[in-house]
Amino acid sequence: MNKGKEMILIERATLQHVEGISDVCSRGYRATYGESHPKSYIERIIEEFHHPDRISSEITDGGDGWDGWYVALEDGTVLGAIGGGMTGAYRGEVFVLYLDPDRRGEGIGTLLLETLTRVQREKGATEQWVSVARGNQKGIPFYEARDFVFQHEQESYSNGEDEPFVSNRYCRGI
């Protein structure tokens, strides 16, 4: 993808991208949920899921059902990151997708999603799922514009005791 003279490259993440993934996911998470979720919840989720140690282990040995991290790079800087995996023989899942909050609307998220979708199709996926927090007006329009259709609500994966957050489950054929 061209933006002026620079080029956006999408590639499978390596250990050199760990800090960039952690940074872009942390800033993206704060930008997405800063007005809808308590700061304590946001920081707990960032510490659990976007910590460099976790990302490093997911890059080197993600385990079954994990397709790895993919990054959008411009001049070596991580602008966005996506991760997902297969949750069934024909079922892919987007587990995480965040962008530099200042770079939204440039098509970077679409490029990342297209890359993960291609990987999951090659593994046999015919459908792709994603969970999006109820009310997330950054994520919901993005996925709906890419043919994801609302299926149902469920308790958010990372809820702690007495946390009431709800995720919308979306699916599309791929």
C-alpha cells in the first residue's frame, strides 16, 4: 500500500517487532476503550495480553490454534498488528487487531485482516469469527463493512468478578 513515498508492508511478526506490537496494541486499546471501560480494567487487559513477554512467547511458540502475529510496517515501524487462529476445522478467529490510533482510516486494518484471512483460508477456514465489545464504535463499523454479521452477545472473555462487559460475536463466510 502506498502512502506518499513510503510503503506499508504486511509481514509475519518476528521478535524484532515485539515492542512495536506491544506499543500499538496498548495505545490502540486505550484509544478504543478509554471512555467506556475503567482505567483499572484497561491496564489489566494490557498487562495480560499486550505485555512484551507474552507477545514474544506467542511469536516463538504460539501453540495449537494460533496463526501468529502479523504486522503492518512503514520504514520498520509497527503501525498495526493482528493475531488469530483456527478454533475449529473450518473456523478461523480474529483474536486481536489494533492500529496506531493516529493512522486509522488509511486501509491498514483492511490489509492486516486480508492477510490473516488468506492464512486461515489456506488452513481450511470457510468462516471467520470475531468478538467486538458492545458499543465499540471503532471496531463494529470496521467489521460490518467487511461483511461480518452479528450473531449473538456473550460475556466478555476477560471479565473479572462483577465486571459486566459484553462482547458481540460476528461471523462471515470466507
